[in-house]
Amino acid sequence: MLAGRNKRVRCYSYDALLRLCHAIYNIDWTSRNDTNYDVPSMSEWKRVASQSGKAPEDEVEEDSWPDNDVEQQKQQQQQQQQQPTRLVLTSGLALKQHYVCNDVVLQEFYYKFPDCKDVLRLQTYQTSAYVFAAVLQRDKIVVWQQRRRDQQQSSSSSNDCKWRLSPFYKFKVYWIPAEPRWISFADDRITLRYLLAIFSTEATAIGLRNSKVRTVPIDPKLAELYQKTWLREQSRSHSSPHPPPSPSDNTASSSALPPSSSFPTLPTTTTPDIQWSSLIQLPFYPNPLTTSLTSDYSNPPSYDAVVTSSPSEAVDPVALSSTMSPQLFFATLCRQSYIIDLIGGLFSTLVYHWTHEPQHIEFIQLAEDDWCAVGFGRESVELLHMRTGERIHRIMNSVPVCFLGRWDIKEAGKKKVKALFWCCATPQDNAHIYMLQGNNSPHTTAPSTSNTSSTTTDVPSYTA
């Protein structure tokens, strides 16, 4: 989390925040879904905070803890379970109000990343064993790593298990020549491999282990599609009829205008320079679109791809969803997005067009093998269908929008995005939080935004 005047990164105890929510809404803490976790003792939390930023070999193992500290922690947890939850709002010396639950200030269960100020962006990535956090600062990207807390057997009893908290430590520092517009992680479906740093003029992939930098080129076919789409948009905007003159306009001044002013201005023949916005790894493999796949991903493979390859080279006739398949990414250039691979190859000729340049992009599943991209702009939220590229919905128009996060769950061993969260501010200085939930049941329908189609498109529900 980014917080404070100096934009520091704070690591909060999720269990303490969850306990605070239970206390505020007067919910029985013993009725929570996951009873394996509990609020740690303050001494344990301070130990984790003191080791944050140190090398992993300097980490104090749990077996080296004094036995009296472990027993004291167990007694505190048992007492908190037996005591009724009491919530008190108090003010300290700094006139800051705190909620005290069972004589414990739950808001104090946090620590700051050391030597980490003026943070511009924070990206996280989780594996089965570790949590990675990429912290973007003005001239560097610092990647932090934390071992996920794992269950360990207590030496006192075979049935007594406890959870070990681990601190964050610096994995590596990557110095950059300029401030990137976007950072994200990328894997190969098995191992975390790259840190993506996106600048306005280029996209780069930095090897996490060897720090080697490779540039993601722009495919000539992609550049051609970008120019055609941009010229088509210019033609549409200039071909719209001009509004009729108001009766109060001066006739003499109107007749003095040159004759060409009554005709739409033709668009320029040269397109502006292509500007990168973001590059995000797709969390799913898109359905093969035989009508829009490029020659490198065609089904069957193109003639040129077959005759130019040596007998030892295997030609994949179609991009299959497997660990051997190439990794695909959602590349956004200004207000256009494309599906490419990490070497710049264009997956399909489908163009995803945004009304406004998105500041953040997420993906949510509408149904089985049916996804949509959600673009969070400065004053709107837009949904594009991944299979057709059509605009499904556009909401929150002309209000400041800020993306908050997503709700990830696991179903049948696979991670799934259940909902997305964002907030917006109103002219009355009120803040509203919205949730966009993917539909896994019968969907509500809404008219398609395409001008040439009268079909209906499933729209996920969103609630405040």
C-alpha cells in the first residue's frame, strides 16, 4: 500500500485489518471463514518489522525464538478469544483517533519498507512460495521478496500448528534511465522471468535474474493497423456534420468566411508517433480467431511459414493453451490495444479501441472461455469484449475514477478474478466504491454497441 506524505510503502497485517472490520460491524470473530490465521502478537510483528530489508540469511528462524515468547503469544490469543470484543475510539497525543479492540490498537500492525520513499507505482506477483513486490521510484525499480507464511509443526504437541510470518527483503535493484509509464511482471507459465518496464517510446523486458534488457519491437503489421485505425477515426470525427449557426450569429461575418470552411477538413496523411501506454501479460489464452489470426498463428500454418522452416523446426499450426505455447500480452498504444508476444509478433489483427486512453487495465471472465478487458480511465470505466473487440459497456462518465484492486479466488485449482473494485468522487465531495462482478450464472443482457449488429451481449453486473 502507498501511504503517508512521502508516499511510503506500508505492509499491513491483513488479519489485524480483518479483526478490525469484525469489531466495527460487531461480527463474531470466531465465525470467520479461515480460522487458521489470527492476529499476531505485537512482539512477533515487531520482530518481522525489524528484519524487513535485511538479507534472507540474516532472518531469525522460528526455532530460535525463546519458548516463553511462544507460550506468551498462545496465551494472548486464547485470552482474546475468550474475551468479548470491545471497540473503543480513542485519541492519542498526536490527536489521531484509533480503534482499540481488546486493549490492542489494530492499526499499529504495519511496518514501512526501509529506504523507500517517493514511490510512484507498486506491482505485486504471487507464487506458491513467494510474494514479489516491484516498487517504482524516479530512477530505479526495487523488487522485494517475501516467503509466504507456511504452516509449521510445533515442538510441544503434534496437533499444535502455527503460522510463521516472514519479512520482506530486497531481491534486486534495477536502475532505469527514465521514469517508465508502466511496470508489471511476466512469467513463462512456470517461473517468474521478466520485469516489464514500459516507456512512452519503447517497451522493455528486464530479466529478473540476469538483469538483461530486451526491447519489445513493434510488428510492421501492427504499425499498419495502427495507422489505418487512426486515419479511420480521424475521418469519422471530421465527417460529422457541423451544428447549424445560431440566429444570433452575424450574417456579414459568416459570409466573410472562406468557402472551404463549410466543408469538413480532411485528416492529415501522416499519423502521429506511436506511444506505448502499457504491456500486460494475459491471464488466459484467447480463443483462436481463425478470421483474424496472423500468419504466424494461422490455422493451418501459412505456406511461407512452412517452406521457410527447416525440417528440425516444429511449426505450431495453432496457438494452443499449454506450457509450450508462446506467452501473449495485451499491448496498449495510446487508445488502441493489440495481442502480441514478447518478441513483438502480432497474434491477431483484432484492434481493441478505447474511447479514452486507459490508466489501468484488468481482465474479468464473463462465462467459460469468455473474457472482457476493463479499462479504467481518468473519468470513465470501459469494457471491451476480448473475442470480438466490441464495446460492451461504458460507465462512470465524467467523474474522477480510481482503480482499487481485484478479488481473486481459486476454483478447481485455478486462480480466477471474481470482482474488480474502484472508487469515484462526486461533486458533493462524497466517495463511492463500486464492485464489478463477473457473471458465472445466467447473465443480464444489454444491446450491443456495434452499429452493424442487433445482437445482445452479456454484461457483468456492477453495484455500489
